Amino acid sequence: MAKFDSLLDLHFAALADPTRRAILARLARGRASVSELAAPHDMALPSFMAHLRKLEDAGLVISTKEGRVRHCELSPEAFAPVQDWLGAQRAIWEGRLNRLDDYVTRLMKERKT
């Protein structure tokens, strides 16, 4: 997991902002132009482009230029390290909660006897 640490930092930093999460949610429905993505956000285009740049730097979004229009799309394989890390965390916490449940159940049985 150590080899993914810096990549995970980039991913979680990119996901930390609500504007960037909204961009990802929109791109989950399909490819879109930058102007289409920027339309619902009340900010100047350079500020919006900084958000896109952060997503691209993290590898979560791919952009291509066609003529004068820049289109963006998700890079689904880029989410694999985050999914792997979250899966490992889920397994750890499920194990801990199962042990806690077993402990509490045993204590309750001991109290009854």
C-alpha cells in the first residue's frame, strides 16, 4: 500500500472540495465540455480551471481538445487505488466491530449467569 500513498494523497485532496466532487458527479453521466461543466458553478473561469487542473493532476479526469473546445471525461481506472484503500479500511473496521460485538455478547451472557 505504501506505493499508493502519494497517489492517495492526490486523490483525497482532489476529492476534498465540493466543487470538484460536483464535477466528478457530472462526468459520471458522461463526457462534457469545460463550459458545460463550469456553467452551474458561480466562479470565474480561471478559478474553475484550477479545479479541473487539480482533478487532472490526480489522474481522475482526462481532458482532450477538439478544435476550440476542451472536453473532459472520467478516468475510471484512476479510482482503483482509492477503492482498494477503502476496501482494506472497511475490512479492518468490520473485523474490529465484529470482535467488539463478540465481546459485548460474551459480557451480556456472563452477566446473566
